[in-house]
Amino acid sequence: MRESKSVEIPEGLDNERIDSALARILGLSRSVIVKLLDSDEVNLGHKVLGKSDKVLSGQIITVLMPEPPSGIAIPPTPLEDLTIVYQDTDLVIVNKPVGCAAHPSPGWTGPTVVGALVAAGIPLSPSGPAERQGIVQRLDVGTSGLMMVAKTEAAYLKLKDMFRNREIKKIYHALAQGHLEPAVGTIDAPIDRHPKEDYKMAVISEGKPSITHYEVIEYYRSVSLLKVELETGRTHQIRVHMSAIRHPLVGDMTYGADPNLAAEIGVKRPWLHAQALEFSHPISGLPISVSAPYPGDLTDSLSRLSDAVLP
């Protein structure tokens, strides 16, 4: 039986699109929220809301929740390619392979990080939606690299605050088309959902503040290997910002990359890797710094590039 649920919009989501706001509040994927909106199952009082509507803090939104999934919330999905980089009693950091989602979601039948941890017998924080237990950050299915998961409720709550307050340093390596000039720079451009293509994000004047810092590690012929640090954490932020300055990530055809260049060096996904995390432990306060090597597909693509020219 489907449950009707009422939620109050917090101040932090004021003027947010309703599909985005409800996805964050209810722990459902945006695609599920959109289906509920399209089915007239989201209401503000007697008014039926649509996916382009924006919410205001203090509003009470009523949602007819989807049928709960049958069986266990997190099916075990053993994954040999997922390696544990750091672990203690409070948290675990994994090196996520490409093709693995952070957590289960409607329509996704592949492996997940939480499923792999469950299969390995690693306990997860009970906080958060059932299918996202322990999740304090996410990486796209097509992005490899470091991802942190909380094992205790205390660590979960503290880490969520630390990410929100930008107390965790997240460093990515990316391969962008062309040569970025200057070699060190900052992209400060607001990001929001693309106005015409829901599956994409875009630089939009009324979007959320978004700041990306980059530094060229090495110039290759026709491409630049970058160290990228996020000051904010918007969906697709690096991909959108690099595309906005006309240096899309190699292999990222969604945001304008050259498919011929990607094919030439064997890249079949956006060339992006979460390379390092630096932070103070959420419980002990001790400094933690971890890094992850490139996976085979990214290493192979670099080996195909020749005539490296130092910046």
C-alpha cells in the first residue's frame, strides 16, 4: 500500500526546483520524483505541482510515495575491482571502479558501492534512506576514484556537516581538450539543471554558486592533464565548468567532447578520476590523506598520447 507523506521545505532549499528539492529530502532519485510529478501525485494544498515549479521554505508538500521495494534495501553485489583504501571503526574509503553506482536506485541493475560493502560484511551507518545507508558523498557511475562511506551514525552526521561546510578537500584529475591558459585558474560560474534537457546541468545565471579550481599538471598534444579541486560540489560540476570554458573533458560527449579524439586514445567515458581526499577524522580529529591511482583505461589512454610538452 502506498503511503502519503507530508514534508516541510527547509530554508536551505528555498527557491529550489521541486524535483531537486524532493529528491534531497526524500532520498529518492530525481527520475522517480519526476514520475510522481507527472502522475499528479505531488501537491501543495489543493494545487498539483509540476516538475518546473520552485518551492519556498516553510511550504508543506504532500507526496504519494512510490511502492516500497520488495526484498532487502541493499542487495549484496560483490565487486572484485572495488578496493578499500582506508578503513577504521567509523568510516571506509574505497577506490570505486567505473561502471559502479554509489547506491541502488530505480532502474539500476548493476553493482553498487554500498552493495559491495554489504557483500564484504562491512557495517554501514543506519542513517539516511535505507538504500543509501552510510552515503555521505557520491560519484557518477562513469567516474572512478575515491568515495567515502560512514560506518557509524556519529560519523555520518559529522561527515555530512563537513562536506556541507567544505571542510573536506576533494581533488580530481581530469583530461581536458585543448591547452588551458592560464595554467592555473578558477572557474566561478553558477550551475543548475539544463532548461531544456533534464539529464544535463548547465551554467545558468540564476543557478547555485559553483567554484572550481584547476592547475595544469602536463600539456600533451591537443589535451591538458589537470588537477582539479572543488570548492563546491554540484552535479557534474567539473564537466559543466570545463565545457563552459570550451575545454570539455575528453570522452564527455554529453558536454561537447570530440568523439574522434576519444576514439583515437581509447576513452569510452569522461576522463575524470577522484584522485585524493584530505580531511580531519570526524571523530578523532586526526588528519587523513588518501589517494588512488588511475584505473587501467585512463592509464592506457595517457600512454597513447605522445609528444608531451611541460607547462
